[in-house]
Amino acid sequence: MGRREYLRAVYARYRRSSPAKKRVILDEFCRVCGYHRKYAIRLLNGPRPALASGLRRSRGPSYGPAVIQALTQVWEAAGYPWSVRLKALLPLWLPWLRHRRSLSRATERQLLAISPRQIDRRLKLRKSQLRRRLYGRTKPGSLLKHHIPIQTDHWDVTGPGFTEIDLVSHSGDCAEGEFAHSFNLTDIHTAWTETRAVRGKGQSGLVTALEEMRQALPFALRGIDSDNGSEFLNAHLVRYCQAQSVQFTRGRPYKKDDNAHIEQKNWTHVRKLIGWDRYDSPTAVDQLNDLYRHELPRMMNWCQPSVKLLRKERVGSRLRRVYDRPQTPLERLQACPGADPAIVAKLLRLRAATDPFQLAQTIERKLERIYDLASHRDRADRVTSQTA
């Protein structure tokens, strides 16, 4: 007999007894059940315990194998987005999923109704296998450092054009010699991101890549914010920004939070895809740029929703972050009053005609070709070849 059954057995007798007998029943009840005396009194003087309705039946899974398989297919093709973003992109990807799977109406309804928390439960095992660490190789520079203002306050922009920039090195286990870098640029307001590959940190090469990305943006470039690396703090980039009327600011040294937007894109747009291998050949740079100029921006800017931090709220001793609903960069651009309607309409037509699953397969094929170009020599071999 459990505690609840014993409570139901003595409850009526306790309520009918005299004070003297109640003390005896209470002593016995506390001794048998191990309850504190005050807690036992509250139970015996409280509402009548409900009758047992039999063993509780465990509820079966709400989402069958067909739903989970379809969800996993979208998740893998989209590059393993986290649950909130995955739920937001399901309506956008569902029409193209019908071309690849036979989906019943019930399966489609469940796909659209599944919650982010349930997605986390269903994909927990696979997610635990996709964790890697990020390393940086930024060398501080002092040229023109004091002539470029520091941007430390919260970005409070209401339109596109103000961006953060950064380099991601592809040096592998050795930073000797020339190797490729991914030059990232992300817009603060829309999260629109463009990337180009450059070999080395040559100042003229970075300016050329920045001009190419400026031409690719669907809005005017109004400002850039960088870290304190010498590849950015130089006369070439300063002259370029002055000629193009682009505001140029920098973050504080050793404060990565000042460039939080671009640091996040360094992971989702570069490290997660390219990894940590060394790429040091012109062919590898060309292959990276072939991906960065075509399929990758379409996938990330047209088909991949992201969330933005709206505000922070202090709740007692804890800081609560409030985010907006997931949207693609194209959808955020569409909502901007100052966006060019013709450009937005053209991009929307292109997205409507783009199969994201086919796009993901093309990206995967190009990544395989890029991986084949990685240099796997160890540090000793590389140093020996350079000194020979």
C-alpha cells in the first residue's frame, strides 16, 4: 500500500474521531509514512483524497516516423539550423519537400504544428555530434588606429547599409606562408551576408573584395565596422571608404562582443561549412569564391531564417533576452521602407523559382571539391619546404 492509499484509508476515520483518538491516528500516520507532523495535519484536514483511477497510461508519440524523417531531411538539407529557425523555414521549404517525399495531409499538418522544443527532443542525438571549436588568428594593427572611431554602443539602425566585417583564416595547423581567408560582411539590420575568399591579407586585395561585395548587396553600403587587425586599419581601406562615402568604425581591442554580429556569421557561413583545414592554393581560392558568389548567399539570404536580439530585460538577478520572430534576410529587406521595390520584387521571384533542396545538393558538391583541395601537410614538412 502506498502513502496515498494509506491516506485514503485513515482519512474518514480521522475526521470522525475525537481529539484524543486523532492524536493516536496522527502519530501512527506520521510513523508509517515518514511525514512531518504539520504536513500530516494539513493532509488529514485538507480535501478528501481522490480515488485512484488505475494505472496512468503513457501517451504515445504524437509525431510518427514519417514526420520525423521529413523533418530530418529538411534539417540536414538546410545545414542543421537550430529548432526555432528550423520551424520558421518549414513553410518555405514544404512546397519543395513535396517533390521529394510523399506527404499526407496529416503529415504536413504535423510538420507545421511541431514546436521548437519537440524538434530539440527529436533531433537531440544528431545535434550532439555537430559541436566544434572556433579559433581566430587576428593580429592587432596600429596604423591609423587612432584616426578610426570606436563603435561600442548598441547598434540602433532602422535600415540596411551598416555592416560588420571580419576575416576567417584557413591556415590549418600552421600559419606560415600565404593561405586563404574568408572575408565576411554582414548587415546589422537585415542580417544579409556576403563572403569572398582572398589569398593572404594584402590591403589592395581586401579592398577589391569589399568593392565586389558592395556591388552584390541589394542596398547601398553606408558603413563598416571592423576589429583592430592591420588588414583593416590601413590607408587603402580608409581612402576607399572616404571615396565611397562609407562610415568606417572599429571595435575595442580584445572585445569580441563589439563585433558579435559578424562573429556569429563567421561560424554559420564559414567555419561550419569549410572547417579548419588549410587552403593555400589559387585554385582553392577560386573554388571558394565560386561558392561564395553563387549558391551560398542564395541559401543563407533567401532560404535561411535567423533571429535578432530586440532587447535585454533585467529579471531579478538574471538577464532575459527577447528576440524577434525568425525571418530570412530577404524578408527583413522586404519590410524596410527604404528598400528598392524593384530589387526586392526581383529577388522574391528568383527565390520562388529556386529549389532549396537542389541548392543544398549543389553546395554539398562544391564543398566536396573544396575539401579535396585542402593541404594536409604537417607543420614540419611545410617549414622544411619553405626553408629549402
